[in-house]
Amino acid sequence: MTPLRRRPASRERLLALLGRQLRDERVLAAIAAVPRELFVAPELRSRAWQNSPLPIGNGQTISQPLVVARMCEALELSGDERILDVGTGSGYHAAVLARLGRSVVSIERDPELSELARRNLAAARIEDVALVVGDGASGYVQQMPYDAINVAAAAQSGVPKPLLEQLAPGGRLIAPVGATAQRLMLVHASETGPRYRDLGPVRVFSLRPDATAPASA
């Protein structure tokens, strides 16, 4: 009988940490299922399961796992949602979302990062993620409306209006908002207009000021 391969201890520690802070078991299972080491540079793979952001090139980072988990949990995904992911980066956040919804469109301004994400997703055998190169703050109208929108980088002056307009009725959007004092905001598309809920402080890269394009994922 072939012995089971032991998972790295750092991976177990991260999952234990997240397990103490998450209520949604589906999110915890998605984080456990996505091989984060395939979404970082080879020289950083020994640190892949640390609860910290890591550089992915072009001045960008892969987000802290706890932030990814919190954002996914706030979207309350049941498995049948069409999701827009703003700020592809390495593709990690999109990979987790693909485990939680029906399909994901992930948009990234930097063509090199989008190509990196394509390779990473293929290596991880993650399907149902369509990659688009473009201005994330403008969303992707070709496949709207979306049941959920994940914005991986902070919008300094508030959630971009085009993203709100691409939410389906009853849809949810999660985004860090603010420049220095960032807050994680959850937006619910209701019949009377968007309803906002402040989920507390968060710290991620900001949307690029020159083109409002995402900076991490």
C-alpha cells in the first residue's frame, strides 16, 4: 500500500487558521483545493501557504489567503453564479472563485499577467475561467449581468459605477475601498438601489490611478 503524501506543514497551519475565522465550509474547501504554490514564482513556492501576499512580477502581488477567503465568503456563493473577477493577477483568486460558482470571467489590464494567469490556471487544471485583457474598472459588458463581482484591488474613490451597473438583480459585489484607510465593502443590488455594508478594515494594492486598473489578485 502506497503511503499517503503528507501536505506541507505550512499548508495545514494556514487551513487551521482560516478554519477558525470562516463560517462557510465551501470557501475553506475551495482554498484547500486550489494549489496556491502553482500561482507564485518557483523560488517562492516554499512560502506559498503562508498567510501573506507574495510578489508575482510586474510590481504586483498574490493576495493574502485570509483576504481572499473573507471576500469569497462575503459573496455567499451557492455554486450556480456567473462571477466577474476584477484584477486577475496570478489567477489565484479566480481559481478559488471557480470552485465556488458556475463560471468566472476574470479581467486584467496587464497582458503579461493575464498570460501568466492562463498558464497557472492550466497547470492547476482549473476550468470555467475566461480571461480578458482590459480595464477592470469598466467591467466586461459582453457577459453581463453577473450574480457576483469580486474586485481584488482597492478603488480609492468608491466602487466604479460600471461595475454596479453590471450586477444582476439581487447580485453581490465585494471590493476594498479607500486610499490609505481602506475598508472592505459589500454591495447588494436591491430593487431600491445598491445597499452597502462595511465589513471592516483591509489592506491591498490600489487600482492603478492612471487607468483604474487592478493591481493584485
